[in-house]
Amino acid sequence: MKTKLQTGIHDLDTRLCGGLRRGQVTVTASRPVIDKAAVALTIASNALRRGLQVAVISNSVEVDCLERRLLSHLSGVPLSRLLSYALTEKDLTRIKRARHKLSRLIVQSPPFIFVPESIRSFGRPDLVVIEELHGYRYFERRVPPSAILRWARSMAKKRSVPVIVCGAVGRKAEGRQDKRPRLSDLKDSKPVLQYADLVALIYRDEIYDRSTDEKGVVELDVAQNRDDTGKTGIVKLSYSDLLF
């Protein structure tokens, strides 16, 4: 078994010297105006494209919405056209192929219990994505982020699989002239920095500066990386390549 799973995002794989290491936890995070799950779901879609099995724990009961986003990315058919049903014969052929790859997707939605016993229900996926770190509730009780991160760490180690958790950046970043997030801006930064092997902060300059020269650019700042073979630093990605 390879020790790393390629993200399918070339510049990110280069930065990480091959991809995400199996057995490690990655946290991606951004402000609410940026979809914090976009990078994680893009990596999930790229894994499905290669015939790998992906498990997603979603905080939403709208599983169909998640599957449609992935189907659009896998097939190359724009989501707007997919939803309008104004599909060509070529679209239908692409969708059929994409559905076959999507069959490798496992989705767990509420109520899901973050306890060691629940790890068995996943089998042995190649990648696990937890779509939400905050706001998760189990029968009206808030699930603390530390419990989710402990579960992610246990899942990663026991199944030797990379786990991506989608976290959040607090309001502190909004008060600075440079609104790029920092590790200290993370919500629940203490457990995140304790359990995460890799932390990647997402930023789009055009949201804050309409005159920017970097329209269509997404910055992914690998701000923490405990992998000896990897590096920290900013990777610039194209908005159109990600699953927003």
C-alpha cells in the first residue's frame, strides 16, 4: 500500500511531497463566506475518479445535494445544467460514467455517533471526509469539536487512512487589513492544533478586494505540517478546478 494518497491537485501534491499521508488528520478551514468543504470534496471527487472508496460524514440530511455536487464534478457537467435537466446525449454519457464512480461513495448523515465502535461501519475506505467540525448535534446535544477530532485521529490510525475535517476560521481575521487567516484565528484552535497533523487555511482575495489581480484564485495556506517529508506555505489554486 502506498503511504500517501494523491489529492489530485498537482501543486498541492507537490507541496505535500506526494499527497496526504495515510493515518494522519488534515483540517481545512475558512471564513463562512468561503465554502470550507470545497477543497476536501474536490480531493474526495478526485479519489472517486481514480476508483477509490471515499466515506463522507455529512452534517446535513440533504445527502442528495452532496451527491449532485460530486456528480457534476466527476462528469464535467455544470451543476446548473444538471439541475435543469437540459442535458445533451454527451452529458448523459458522462453522467452514466460518473455514476459508476460515485457508487464507491459512502455517506453517513445524522444521527451519527462519534464513538470508537462506529469506525467498524466504514469498512476500509481510502479517504474519509468529515464535512463539518462545528454545529454537529446528536439528538439536540452539541458534539464538542474535540470529540470529533479524537474520533478522526482514531479512525486515521486504526484504518490507516487519511481523514480530512472541515473546520472554521473565527471573526478575528476580519478585523485585520490583511484578512488571510492564521492558525490563531481557528475556531477551537487548541484541539485542532493538538489533533491535526496538517492544517490548511483557505482564502480568496477577490471576496475582500474587488480590484485584486487574483480573480479566480484560491489560496491554500499549508500552515501546519507535521509530516517530515512535507512543507508549509501557500499553494495557489484555480477556483474553476475546485468543487464550490
